[in-house]
Amino acid sequence: MTAGGASPGGQAPGAGPGWAAGRPVVLIGPPTAGKSSVGELLARELGVPFADTDELVAAAARKPVSDIFVDEGEPAFRELERGAVERGLGEVSGSGGVLALGSGAVLDPDVRRMLAGQVIVYLEAEFATVARRTGMDRPRVVIPGNPRGRLRSMLEERRPVYAGLATLTVATDGMAAQEVAADLASRLRA
């Protein structure tokens, strides 16, 4: 695990004993980086509430996130997601809980403003990891639209946004969700 802007000791700038105590922890990163699974495990480890913006969006729309994209389009989804970030932060703010954001939420300037002052953990995953986890690493019939190329472009576009927001950066390649959550819990308690 590395810390964004970290000192040689790996803690976030200005970190000291219990530096994250009582503050919400927001997990950001690309699809399949582990935000939901790590978030749930981390919240359990810390004994705090957990919320997931994708779950909040699906509950508000009464349909799966993937169906919202197909039926209503990305702009409608992003509007629902903005509200879910606000609700999710409200759910976890009073108790230092954990909030998992959808991978594209950070592209919204309003969401970035909502994240100001929060502990932001970027769960980093390289293209090969994301491709493997999404099933895009297998040879297959050529699919119009070049989904692997679009995935690579999406990751390259979002990587600097994730890194710029991060208090801490955790490389998740080759790590199980339990390992990431345990390591992160240890660092947040330090």
C-alpha cells in the first residue's frame, strides 16, 4: 500500500495516531478494484457503517445499475449517483463509516466538492487486472466498438482524477479483498 503524497513511512500527509478516527473513509477506483467488497470488510473490521453508491442508486431507481445505463442512459445514472453520494456520505459521516463510490462518480465536479475533507482511498488496479476481473482478457470474436480499447482509455482518463483526490493509494493487483481491508484498517488506525 502506498500513500498519496505520503511520507517515507507510508502515512498520509499530517497523519498521526488515529489520524482517520471518526472521519468517513471513501473508496474510489476503477471497476473491479474491490471498492464494494473491500469497503464492506473494512467497515466490519472497524465496526462502522458501510454504504455503496451503486446499491443506493439501484434502490432509488428500483432496478439494477446496468439497466439504468441501458434504459435511461448515462446522464440519468450520473444524476442518481450524485444523490446517492450525498445520501451515502450522510449515512457514514457521523460515525466514521465507509462509503464505496461507483468508478465514474469522481468525474462529476459536484461529487468532487462533496468529497472535500474526506479520507479518500484510491483502490488502484492496473489494466491487466481490470481486464481479467471483467472477463475482457480472453481471446474472443472481435466485438464492434473495441471494448478493451475503451476500457483502457477509460482507465487512463480516470487514473489522474483518482490519484489527485486520494489521501491514500492502495495497489490491489494480486491482493485478495481481505488482505486489502486488513492492511487498510491497520493504516487507518495508526
